[in-house]
Amino acid sequence: ISPNTEVTVIATPDEYSDFVGWHIADSLVSTEHTYVHTVSCDVVLIAKFYSGEYINETFASNFGVFSTEETVGNYPWSIRYATAEATSYDSNTQTNNTATSWLISSPVDFTNETEAYVTFDYIIRYSESGKVANNHSLLISADYAGNAAEATWVDLPYNAVEGSDWVTFYNASVNIPAEFMGKADITFALRYTAVSKSSTWEVKNFKVSRGKVEVVEPEEISEYTVTGAIAAYTGV
């Protein structure tokens, strides 16, 4: 192409991404989808897009935007085997211990969103019989303010199943209820519960993204405070 030739380039984002701008190296040259560039030398024009991911944590080496909290017992989540792991089993004494342990995200701003979803990979083993879903919960809150016991949490049911080895990860994919769209300060939590038996729960690749996934819709979304949840599990 001869010098001073005008070249028109067009950026086309997909359904769930936003166009950020045209860049040459690290310099922004235009935020217009259709950009007319005058060629003066050999350059590489880069179209940059925002993917619509709000959270993307592998848990390979740290918790990232998540923090831990315990409302029953003292068995916090830890980073182990390149996952976030929760267990209240004491291998030294070979005892099961009562626990409720939380892994809680920093707040997400859904002000400009109409659809979003959560996905993560997990292994659950040695769960109390019939309590796989209840004891390994994905939750969401619009009023969490630093204390899990004082927040109102809504259950986001997923296909919680018990595995048979430490290699095979299952995937959970859940569409976020419409009531949380258009709002700021939305918090996610993974809540581990142990009453009569201490399971082990490993989680990796936790993502919150714009859009929608094809999943079996949950039959029921329950709402409760931590006090109510503890009473339901313990019969207190």
C-alpha cells in the first residue's frame, strides 16, 4: 500500500463483548467501530474487546478477589492442589468436625447487565449421604456487607454430585436470576457445611460472565439468613 493511503477497518464484537478501541502497540488511536487509518508506515492495528467477564479465578495459587470466613468451627478454605479446598476432616485424629466455611467474592456491579451466569469446576468427595447439594452451596447476595451471618443469601442450585476420584472435575453452570441484574454490589459465595461427616470440596476456574448458559433451570430458589440455614441443617 502506498503512503498516505486510507484504509477502513471495522470492529465487530460478538453478542456478549464490548469493543474497547483500535490500538497500535499499547496506544489507543480510536474508539470508533469503523476507523479510517491513514497509512504512513507498516503498522499492526489491534482491535481490543472487553469479554464481559466479571470474575475469573483459577485458584491455582491464591484466592484472588475472594476472601474466607467461618461461621461455625475454624476450618477455613485453603489453596491446595491448585484449587480452593474446603474440608473439616482432621487427618491427624481421623475425626469429622462440624463446620460452616465461606469463600466470598468481592462485589460485582451488574448495573448495565440484563443477563449473566456463573460457572466453575469442582470435585466433592465423602459427603454426608443425601446432603451433597445442601452442604456444598453456591450462593448470591445483594446485601452482604462483610459479615456472612448478617447477609441474606439466595441459593443458586447446580448439579452437585459426588465424585469417585480426585482427578475428574464436574462443571457447574448457573444463570443468575433476573432480580440481581441492573444492581451493583452483588456478592457470590461458596458455602461448605459439615454436620455429621466432613467432606472435601475442591473448586477451580470460577467465573462470572455476561450472557447466558444452557442449563436445567433449578426447581426452587430458597432465601434465608445464615441463622436460618444453620437451624435447618442442625435442627436447632
